[in-house]
Amino acid sequence: MTDTFVLDTSVIIEGKIPGIINDKIRAGSKIIIPIAVLDELQAQASTNKSQGVQGLLEIKRIRDICGAKKIDIEFSGTRPTIEEIRLAKHGRIDAIIKDIALDNNATLITCDYIQHLVTEAHGIKSMHISSLKEVSELQFEKYFDNDTMSIHLKQDTYPFAKKGVPGNLKLVRLEENRLSSDDIYEITKEILEQLRSKKGFTEINRDGATVIQLGKYRIAITKEPFSSGQEITIVKPVAKLTLEDYGLSEKLLARLTSDVEGVIIAGPPGSGKSTLASSLAEFYVAQNKIVKTFESPRDLQVPKEVTQYGPLEGSFENAVDILLLVRPDYTIFDEIRRYRDFQVFSDMKLAGVGMIGVIHASKPLDAVQRFIGRIELGMIPQILDTIIFMDAGMVKKVYEILLTVKVPYKMTEADLARPVVEVKDFSTGQTEYEIYTFGEENVIVPVDSETEADQNNIYKLAESKIRDVIRRFDSNPEIAIISNNRIRIKVQKDTIPRIIGKGGTTISELEEMLGVRIDVEMKTATLGKEIDFEINESGNGVVINLDEKIIGNKVNLYIDDEFICANQVGKKSRIKIDKRSESGRKILNAIIVGQKIRIFQTDSR
């Protein structure tokens, strides 16, 4: 009686049949390949799935071996419908294959253990072949040594490697023979075999491109139509450092360990960003913190205590809901690139999670610029407050980000004051850039630190001189230099007439002597009864809602101790102030920076 064997998809893809033919199938036997298997592999190959192409190539090899061994080979069964191919992952194709084995009284050969169990449960003979091949060393590992960061393999070219450390890398030819398509096929097949073990997982599987994390190796496999030929790029970390190895200052270490920080690690590719992020993860674990990561692919070298999350159902937004439930102290977001990534980083930071993000940037300021347009300008300092720029594996620059309300650099008029994002050198505290809205555009202005320092020193000297002059009238005046030619002084109410003088003569003499225009304001006013209120924005106005009992009364609005405006409460027990007015702008600025707004009732009716 002729021995008959049926092959399923898994054993063909795994490339096990040539060895089985040599060891277990004798001449005169018959091998049946179900048409459903052929069509399934064709469907996968037509969508550029690597296993489909490999399976079809493997069937060609099986035909050649069977011809040499005098083993009959035939294709049998019905052609599956489109719906059956779509349901392949749910077992429909497996059921068709099982039925063919039953109809032909054949032995099913499979690498799928579930298929093996189901087949035997139906009383059908089955041969299960383990899909895992234990190897002490993968083929590509011969190209790696302690100095190798990555290897680059492409058909019909020489194998190359990048060797060295970040900032000092060189490209080295590894062999004098070019790689053939068979060489690339064998290396790819071996990688995919190992992928089925617990050592690896697929991060990305798209038409013409597959990204795999296999232990410490990140493997990118590409082919047509995505790339011009079959190519394999394999990256391995060359260094594992602790935070102490970077020689960070005590001030920066304190910053990194304070609660709920927004830190960005920036730098060009290969600059050591991910290595620093891994060191931070290890440091936080040693501080008894719960640390998670967001990665795609998941290739950070982190302690076992750190759970590495990828996109959930293709989206990090979906993963946020899960992450917040596990309550991490810190989350490292590796490779923030897409618009949604910036939104996710911001949402998690505002939710109270300490965030460390990794961004590609050629200059330190580029890290901030990538947030502009994706996040409202005034929100940026609340999202990220520290930028660490890496180059050649070293920390080259550290910035801190602050929000203030001021007249921007090189502007002079007080009514040009607005919210300004300051980018300061962390070690010196000097402002290097100012970012603010001018018209409808966000502008970034470099600040000359020497000019700013000189100007600050001049202002201090000028303030000291002005204070000495005004003390003749008030022993404790408040001095504010608004611009190069204008100052504001606040004094006691009974002092104001003496400073102004009869007909304004005294104030004129003071302005001529000091060379500036002087605005005189009351330091402590008779405020009246303070009342409660609610304030919010509505269209073009700032709306202040008050108690109905004071409808028709006059009220004064103060920011800190500065009088802003007086209004009469309308019939709807509210006051509306145009946001474009000077008072409206000051109120909005006060809300942004957290200044205290107070309202006082000045009369009653």
C-alpha cells in the first residue's frame, strides 16, 4: 500500500519537508499539497507577506526533491473561496486540509500543534513537527563583535557593519563575497523560525516591510515594492551605561527626580538618546518607582521590572487608558514622531505621570519647535520643562522651559507685554530664546545673553538711582522699569500730590532730571468690600458673574494690588470686558500666570 502524506501551510512555511523526505518518506509514496494551501500562500505573497513568498519557493524545492526521490506529488481539493481565505486565521483553511487527509486516508504533516490535536481527535493520522530549531548562534551573529552597532545585508552586495561608538562610527566591509538571494533567504528563514520562540515578537508587519525584536536584536526586513531589493538591517546596543556614567550635575539629578516632570531627550540618530533613556529607567527602578515604556519597536534595554508597552490595536492612544490604570510613576516614550504621539505625551503629562520622551532633533531647540503647532504655545512649559540634548553619547546641552508675561526681547512699549515662553540654559539660567505669538504667528527669537545681562545691570543701577530720588517723598516706593524711557512708581496715597506738585511742576522736574517718563500710582488704595465672583471666557469677552444683590453697583477690579478697571454691574449680574482691550489683556495674562484677581464693591444702592 502506498504511503500518502498531506502537507499543511505551517510545515511548508517552516521548510521542514526536505528533511522529512530524506528521513521518513520512502520512494513510491505520495505527497498531497491541498490547493487551499497553494491559494493561501499566493494570497499572502500577493500582499507582500514574506511567509507567502517563502512558502511558494519551498513548494518549488519540494517538487524538485520529490522528482529526484521518485515520490509522487499532486495538488488536490477544491479551490477555497475568498471568504474562506479571509477566515484562514480562524481555522477554515485548516479544516479543508484536515478533510483532504481524511478523504485520502493520509497522514497529515503539520507544525501547528493545535491542528495536530484536532486531526488526531477526528481519528486521522497526524505527524507533528516542532517548528523551533535550537541553534547556539544565528547566522548573522557571526558578523557582530563588541564594537558592532549594526549590520547591513542586501542581496548582490557586500555585507557591511557600523562599528564604534556614537559620534565615532565607521562603515566596515565584513566579507569579500557578495550576498546572494539564497543567502538572504536562509538568514530571513532562520530569523522567522526563531521568531516563533518566546525570544522574539513582530513589531511591524506591512507590505514589503517587517520589523522584529529578537532578544537584544532589532531586525528590519524589507523587499519589493517597498525597497529596491531584499535587505536586512540588524541593530544591537553597543553600550549599557548607568546614570552615574554621564557625570550629571546634582542640580540636574534633582530635576530628574522631582515629581511629575516633562523631560525630552533629543539628538540626531545614533547620538545615544535611547541609551540615556534606558539608564534613566534603571535609575528610577533603583529609586523604587514604577516605570513603564511606550515603544514601537520595543528595543530599549531596561530592567525586568519595567514593562514595555507597544501600540494597543495599532494606537498609543488606546494604550493610554490601560497605562493610567497601572499607575506608573514614570513613563518613557521612545521615539515621539507622529502628531498623535505628541498628543499622547501631553495628555499623560497633564494627567500627572512623569514623562520622559525621546525625539530626533539636529539641534536642542528643534525639540521645542516640534511641539509648536501640535500643542498650544502657552501649554508647552506645562508639558515639557527640561530638554536634554545628546551628541556622540554625551549630554551636550540642557534647557529649561518657563512661561512668563513680559515685554519680549528688544521690544520697549509696555502695552506689548504678552505671555512669553523662555528657553534658558539650565546650568547658567541665561535666557537663550524667547517664543511668543506676534500677530497670528509663533516666533522664536534668539536672545543675546551678554546684551540682556548688561541691560539687567543697567536697569538695576537705574532703579537704585530712581529709588534714591523718590525716597525724598516716600520712604518705601515701589519702582518698576517698564521700558528704556518709562518707569512706574507706586507710593502712599498722601504722597502723590507732593510728587506731582502744583500744576505738575515737581513731576516734570523729576522726569527731566531722570530722563524718563514717570507714571505715578497709589500703592495702597481704599479698596472697599471684597466680593466673590466667577470668571470665564466667552467669545471676544471676559465674563465676570457676580451676586444678584449688587446689580447696579459699581465695582473695582484689581490684579494683585494693581487697579485695572471700574465697572457697573449689569442687569444680568455680570460684567463683560472685551479681550482686545488693555484691561481684557491684563486679565487674561493674570489667569495664565496665576496672579490673584480681586473685585471690591465701592458703593451700594
